[in-house]
Amino acid sequence: MDVPLRVLFIIAGLTGIHSIRVSEVSVEAGGSISIPCLYLPQYTNHVKYLCKGYHWSSCTYEVKTDQKNSTKFSISDNKLLNIFTVTVNELTIGDLDYWCAVEINRRADVKNYFHLSVTTGTRSLYVANQQTPAFQGGDVTIDCYHRNPGEMSWCRMGGSCVTTSGSMDGTWVTINTSVPNVFSVTMRGLRTESSGWYLCVSGKLQFPVHLTVTDQPTTKTPNEVDLSSVSAGATPTTVQEGPNRNASFGLMQTLIISSVLIFAFMAALFFWFMLTRHKQNKSASSAKNEAAEEVTYSVVKPTRKPLRQVVAEDENVTYSTLALR
């Protein structure tokens, strides 16, 4: 087998029909980056690993799926999607060249090269959050910030690409480039199948974004009956969640204590008021009794002189008449 054909089979062994893969990513020094690596289904149970170095023949193993992760490197394998993910932490200017690889027994390992462009300034292409959560049936908007002019595209690893607007795996994708140096992607009508790795693509650069779509959260109140689990003639099952039940019991206990304290305060206030009023009435009654004891009552009887005494007194009176001249 000649060399070009061998190289073609190596690439096909890792990516298969998947033409969209990561080859160069702009990263920030001191940060971290996760790189998804595709492989064919027949390699599901094979060991995957990350090898560091520009030349494949001299690269060094950094992390493998059958070994423990380190602080610098980690790896995980999603066997349902046939994608394993490698993460490089605490990036430095020495973190440049890597290989995603799959061990193949009795044959050459399948591998794919990618380059990290480490910078201390503004990255040429990036997304603020590489891990993006969303809800089923909802929408999500992802902004790809770029510095290079030219055509931008939004691609799904192992799938198709969108440059303007269109459908992608059952979801509608809208592209907005009205803001300078921002390639804004909005995905509507999300499904759980929409979960996976996507790429912002600008020229030779890609930036991977992982989208996780989950069901809308539902809130169950304490003592709520789950009717969907009740069959005909069966006893309903009471759903009680421990934290909520404890919180409700604590709230009820607080209300009871507060009510008792308020009642005790009102009773004390009423007792104080009645006691004060009783003392005031008693003081007023005592003052009234003391005033009544200090009053002296007298009876005045008029006397009349006898008529004879008055006539006798008149007989002793001498009357005189004066004539004026």
C-alpha cells in the first residue's frame, strides 16, 4: 500500500465520513481547552489517548482512557456518540502540537493532529463558554468572536455546516452578523438529540462548543400525588421530597412559635391594662371617701323675738320733730 493511500485510510479510520474535525484552535495562556475527537463505531471499546509532539513518531503519551487523569490532562469517552474528549489545563506557550489517537491491535494506531495557538492577548476565534446548557424545545444563542475577516460557518461534528440560516439535524439555525466581529448563532426548537459538539469555523481556525440539551425542570410540591404512576385500583403514591418536607415543617414550627409569642404578649398587655385601671378606680374611690369624712354638717334655725318684747322696746323710743326755717 503506497503512503498517500495509507494516510487516507488513517484519516478515514479516525473520522470516517465525518469531514468536520478540529485542526487548529486559538487558546489563551493560563486557561484550558477541551478538544473532541471522532472515531468509527468499530473502535468503541478500544483505548483512546492523547499524544504530545509535532512529529507522531516522537510524541509522548499524556493521558489514556485506561489510566487515571492528571491535573494537566484529562480524557473521557462518549461511546454512544463515538467521540472522546481531551482537556488540556493551565495552557502555556509550550502546549502547541497534539494527536488524538486510538490504539489498534496489530496495526498502526489511528490518529488525528491538532494545533493549539497559544496567545497572551485576544484570541483570534473563541466562545465565552465552551460548555453551553439548554432546554428541550427552547432556543439557545451562541456568540463566536473572531478577528479574521472572511466567511464564517457553524458546523456540527460528524454533521453538516450552516453559513447563513437553515436546518441542522431537525433544529432551525439562524445566523446574525450585524455586530462587527461577532458571528451569532441561534438554534431554535432544540431536542435532546441536539446535544453534542459543534464548531465555530473561521478560515483554518475552529473553536469547539459542547451543547447539552435537557428536559425542562419540573417542581413537585410536598404531598403531591404522581397521577401518572397510579394505575386503576392502585393506591396513589405520595411523593414527598426530604428537603422540601423539612423546610415546610420548619416554616410551620416558626409560625406556631410566633403565634404563641404574639398571644402571650397580647394577654400580658391586657392584664397590665386591667390592673392599671383597677388601681386608678381604687384610688378615686379612696379619695372620695376621705373627702366625705372631712365635711361638717350644721343646722341653722332662725329665731323670732316675741311681739311683746318688740312693743316694749318701741315704747322706750322718743320721737322728735324738727322744723326747718
